[in-house]
Amino acid sequence: MSHFETLKGLMADVQALDSAIALLDWDQQTYMPRGGAEARANHLEALSKMRHELFTSEAVQNAIANARPESEDEQALIRVIRRDLDLATKLPTELVARKTKLSAVAHEEWVRARSANDFASFSPTLEKMFDICKEEAECLGYTDHIYDALTDQYEEGATAADWRAMFEAIKGPQVELVKAIQERGPVDDSCLYGEWDRAKQSAFTEKLVTAIGFDFNRGRQDTAPHPFCTGWSVGDIRLTTRYKPYIGSAIFGSLHEAGHGMYEQGSPAAWDLTSLAGGVSLGLHESQSRTWENIVGRSKAFWSYFLPDLQKSFPELGQLTLDEFYKLINKVEPSLIRVEADELTYNLHVMVRFEIECDVLSEKLAVKDMPEAWNAKYEQYLGIRPGTDSEGCLQDVHWSMGSIGYFPTYSMGNILSYQIWNALSRDVKDPFDKIANGDFAPILGWLQENMYSKGKKYTPKELVQRMTGESINPKYYLEGLEAKYREIYF
Ligand code: ZN
């Protein structure tokens, strides 16, 4: 057997463990009774350990050192495995174990501190977490900014300088546009809140995601407190959604996760169960969830087609005209909580987090002074100030888990969604006319051909270049938002 075949065999075993971990995790977030938590944590720890040992074993390292790829795809596969292996072996096991242990403690403390609005008690542990992440960055290596090493784990090739340039470009225009919309006065969307029937919401959201192209023969939708998408092969991709008093929670949650899901379902079957299958990075993944949620799902064309169906399922909404409904689902309002933010203010929340992460890592800001820095930035960018730290710097789980360098990928997704849509619109004529007729196939077809079918074959930066003819450019995002919201509000 060639070294390449040996490597493929070993990686298939790694993938099997990954699938078992993902399945246990999916079950934990959807159906597992609370009593299962302790045993589940033990099972996940044991499987993760086995996975790490197998992946970093001498057998894998030998096979990859000697493998002779014979095609472009095989070369790409080797590149992807090598990068993953590099990340997995650069961090000493002792450091990984120490971080895992601190994460468990920090998570508990964060939950308590958030509910008690007590940042001071959490601050020393958070400081330790930032210190561990700094150690991690030193092991991973970087040339320019310490942030680069951390963010590269989530978005290959991205640097603090990239993120800074991205936020610099959008900061001014976005803050201005939000202010101008604020001056138009509040929008009352209370009619979108109610006790909506769950079975009807489930049926309606399944109808939507089927229409846009999510394949239920190769996936399903369940409910989870925090919606997510996962999967273990191109033939089995799982979506989750949630039912809340705001009817948009289920609708836009489902469309968002279906965007992730269709990207995963679009990998070539021949690459299934290899490291080439699946979305290439967090930022590019988010560009697809945002495309289907916001550009398609929050468009007037989409609702000109689906509003009658929605009103049939929920007659309480029967009095709304298309224009009214369209404005309500695109309500802009600066708020304190990122996960509830609208399309327009969302990136401002991310920018606050990015700036704070950079300042703490480069020791310009002490962790204990984080609340004041946070509140001042909210005031500056969003015009509102959190009344408590629970509504401020304690709201997100990421830092307690040591996920530092992760947040900017959300904004990258928002920005890329418009850039990719612009490229798509050059080939697919009048995409919104097609949407208004319920015809999503040309849109999904373009994304499938130019993006989903490429899996992880190209690096994220190469893929953006191939798809759009340039590197990430916030221009399309700014123009798109400007056009959309001026039409709605002015
Ligand atoms: Zn997402």
C-alpha cells in the first residue's frame, strides 16, 4: 500500500472519531436529558483524547512525510492535513490540558458572574485565560502581532492588520447610517411577538429551507437552545432552530443554519469523509449563513413569494402588507446584546470585542479595566451604554472558553456575503426576480459551482479571489446596506 493510501486510511479513522464526537455533541444540545451531562463529558473527553493521540501519532506523521500526491486534489488534501497537524502538534499536551481544565472552571465562573453581574469575581480567571492564550500564541508563532497566531486558528491566513483594515473601512459609514436611521424614530414590531404554534413554525421553516435547496434526504432539522449546524458526512447534515415569542427567531434561525448546511451538503461525494469536505473557514461559512438569512431571507422579493403562506399559517399576521412586513423584519435598533443585533448594527458589536481582545493581548488594557473600556466603546459606536456588566462584557461565552481571535470571523462573513452576491449577480441575471418567483436553483447552482463544490481545496483567501476576482473588499457590503436601508427608511 502506498504511503498516501495509508494516510487516507488513518485519516478515515480520525474522521470516524470526529463523527462520534460531533454526534454526541449534537445529541447533548438537542435531546439528552440533563442527567446525562456528567457521563457525556467523560465520553467526550475520552474520545477527544483518542482522536488527538491518533491524529498526532507517528503513523500519521510518517505517512504524511512520505506521501506522494498524484493529483491537484491529493496535493490539496495533504496541505489541509499538514496544516491541521501543525496546529495540533505545536501546542504541548500539557498546555492543552491546562487550558481545557481552566475552560471548565472559567465557564462555571462566567455563568455565575453573568447571572450575579459580578465581573470582579471573574476577572482573575479571565486574566489567566488571556495569559494561557498568550502562551498558546507563542507556541504557534507569528511575525507581526500576537493576535495573528490566535486568529489564524479560526481563519487561515487572517491577521490583526487584516481585521483592523476591515473594521476601519466600515466603522465610519456604519455608525453614520445607524445614527441617521435612529433619527427616523422607532419602529413598532410588537405584532411579530406572540405565542406561535410550534408545529406550524416547524412546518413553515422546513418549507422555507426545502424551497431554497436544503436536501432533507441528506439532513434534518431539530430544536436547540442555541441553534447550530453540524454533520458527519455529506449525506447527513443536521440543522437546529428555536421557537421564541419573536416569530423571526425560528424563520431566520432556520435560514441561517440552512446556509451553513447547504455549504456542507455541497461538497463533492468523492471527498466525503476526507479533510477536503466541508466549509473552508469560519468566515466563509458565515458568509453563506448570512447570504441565505439576510440577503435572500430578509429581501422584499423573498417575502413577496412567501408572505401569503406565512399568513395562511399564522392568520394573526394577516393584516400586514408586504411593505410593512419587510420593514418590520429589517428593523434597525442599537441594542446591547450581540446575538440579538440586527444586520446593520451587528458588526459594531464585533468591532468592540476585536479592539478589546487586541488591547488586552498587547497589554494596553488590563483585564480588570475591561468593563469601562467596553462601555465607553458601546457609547461611542452604538450610542448606548450597558447598565450592567451582564449586559456588557460578560454577555458572550467565547472568552471563558479561551476562544480569542474568533469574533472577527462573524464580521468577515457579513462583509463577504455581499461581495460574493455581487459576483453571483454578474452571472445570474436579476437574482431577486428569480427569488420573487420562488426559483432559487440558479442562485444555489452558482454558489454550488463556484464555492460549495470546492470544499477546502483552496485556502480561504484563494477561494475569495477565485470567486470574486479580488480579496475581501467591504465596498459591496457598505453599498448594499446603504441601498437597502435608505430605501426602507428614507
Ligand atoms: Zn452562523
